[in-house]
Amino acid sequence: MKKNIITVIIPVYNSEKYLEKTIKSILEQTYNNYELILIDNGSTDNSAEICKKYQEKDKRVKFYIQSKKGVSNARNMGIEKATGEFICFVDSDDYIEKDLLENLSKYFGNDLVKYKLKIVDDKKNIKIDGPIFENLNGEEAFEKLCFKDIIMESPCIYMYNLKFLRKNKFKFLPNAYHEDFGLIPLIIITAKKVSSVDVYGYNYVQVDNSIVRNDDYEKTLKRAND
């Protein structure tokens, strides 16, 4: 059996409205040498049933359930379960372009590959620009991204070498908002070979009740403290 080269990890929580589009965007990739890991984080809607349906339909799909431990633990579980040589993260209300994995397959020699995103809502698509470079060391890459890329910290716009992540024991901090702010810069600066490519492959869907737009005072306070 041919080894999966890329593992796509989707943490899932109460996203039944968007989840099928997210999953289909992976299953319809032009590049086929991958696995998809779905991790349900205690959903109370039909998200788990949707995951099970696709697991039964496609052998590339693996489905796990954890008991409401948060997105950080879901991503960490995905890293533990992954069998690919590289991993990507996708949020369960977003979707990727059908040729993203194929475009990323050209950069398998890197520890880390950054690609671009579009912000998508009902009215517009906004492309988020950033620096383009290939084969820089971590410090060089960090300097370019830190000063010229406004979304450097998002974990969903990178392909990671799994052996590199595991060797350095990189984990997302549990029970924290903005958990990516502390980890992603550290991953970048530790990497020996980083590329930032001119590929708009990730579509970030604006959702009114997402974490970053929730107006609940206690959550806002915790976000600030974290």
C-alpha cells in the first residue's frame, strides 16, 4: 500500500453548516496521496454523524472523538495520529482550493511551507498578501514574515514536516485562546528550511459566531489574558 505523504487534520466542533464543504474540498483534491483525520471535540449538533458518513465512504478518512478538550488538544491528537510525512491543518468552517496539496507537493524538501489565504464572506474575497521566498533558514524566514505578513501566526496556512514537529516536541497549548501566537513563531524560527510560496490555497470563511468575533465579556477577557 502506498504511504500517505500528506495528512490533513480537521478539528471539528458544532460546524454542521459548513463541514461537508470543508471535507469535500479535501476529498476532491487533484493530489491523491493523502489521508484526512477528523477529530470531533464533543459536538452537540450533527457534526459527528457527518464525519462518520465520510469515514464509511472513503478509506482515506479517519475519524476520532475526544471529549470537549478544545482545538489545541484536537490538533495535538492529529499530530499523534498522523501517518503522513507532512501535515496541514484546516478549520472545520473553512475550505481549501482543489489543487492546494498538488502545489505543496513540489516543496517536500522543506521543514515548513507557508501558503496564502483569502478571506471569504457573502460579499467579497480578500487576498492576504505576504513575502515570497524559498529555502531560507528559520531566522531568515521569521524576519521576513514577522515584518511583512499580517497573519503569520495562523496554523492553517502551513505545511509542516511531521518528523520535524515530533523531533522538537511542538504542541499547541491546551485551554488557551490564540494558542497559535506562541507556537507558530517558534516553529518558524526553529526550522532549518522554510519556503513561503505564491499559492492562494486556503479560504478563511467569516462566521459571525467564531471565537475571534464573539462579544461575550468573559471570553474576551480570557483572550486578552491568554
